[in-house]
Amino acid sequence: MTHLKVCCIASIAEAELAVAHGAHALGLVSAMPSGPGVVDDATIREVAAWAHGKARTFLLTSRRDPPAIAEQLAALRPETVQLVDALADGAHRELRRLAPDVRIVQVIHVRSAADVDDALRLAPEVDELLLDSGNPSLAVKELGGTGRTHDWALSARIVRESPVPVWLAGGLRAENVAQAIATVQPHGLDVCSGVRRDGKLDRVRLQALAGAMRA
């Protein structure tokens, strides 16, 4: 079974809609240099508390300093932290020491074969990987929410060789999820823009995507 993570959740009402359509996980976006879906800390805490026992909660953070990330986790209390930017060598081990009860997901922005090597090097340090289509090398970093796909052949290589589960993100929508699953065979799909309309989670688009995944 391919799991579904609905990201950019902005309220309990959106969380309820996502879970009702089969979401196994919810993404909550904290401060980012760019991209959609950022919500305030109070909303993140509220949704994380509501979702306990219903769906996994992922806190998306652009912080790179383990003590600062751990402070954020203690305040907001998600089950999982999604690191959307690269951390220094050894930082994942420090973060695990500071927040031992939180699962660590490292985002890899897949742009070239070098990112495959980075993913497989980091995989033993984390609980899961998430493959996205951002560009951290820009002056204003793109760390997610681009609505673009990337080279799924590279992602498929990572899935085949990774010792940990791998999520696929980036430009996923009802029209291409079947191909994404067949090509990459990920643990789960992570969607944001493909199930939204005018910035809000859209029941029709979400239903279509969930149906395409089941089919």
C-alpha cells in the first residue's frame, strides 16, 4: 500500500478533510524562505494535538541547528520532523540525541545523480527520506512547494537502494500519481499544490487523487 501525506495543512478542518480521504500523515509548514503553506505555531500545535492517534504529523522546518530544531519540536509536539534543508555532518545524530522520540525525515531535492549519492549516504542517519523538487542553491532557497516534478528515474534508484522508507513529493496530482507509483514505487506520496485550489485544500481534487492512488 502506498501511503498518502497531505502537506500544507492550515487548519483542523483541512486536517479532517485529509484524514477523511485516507491521509496517513499531515504536513505542517513552519517558517520558510519561500513557498506556500506556512502557518503559525499556534495552528501547528492545535492540529498536531487533534491528529494524535488519527494521522502522523510532520513538522516541516528550515532550521539547520539541532538545538534550535529540538526547541521547536518541544514547543509544537509533532511526531515527525521533516528537514527541508541540508544539515551539517553529525547534526542528525545530535538531533536524535536531543529529540529521541521524534522520527527524522530528511528531504533530498533531486536534481542530478549527485543527489542520489547524497540520499544514500544520509539514509542510515535518519528514519525516512523524502524526495522533492526544490532548489536550495538559489539566492532565496526553494525548499518545497514548487509544484514541479523531477526525474523520477533518479528517485526510483534511491528507493531501490535505500535502507529506510522513501516518500515522493513534487508536482503530484491525480493525473500522474499512477505513473509516479509505478515508476518510483515509493513508501508514500506527499502532495500539496496538486490537491489545492486558490490556496485551500480542495475536496474534489483530493478525492480524485486518492481515487487514482487506490486504482
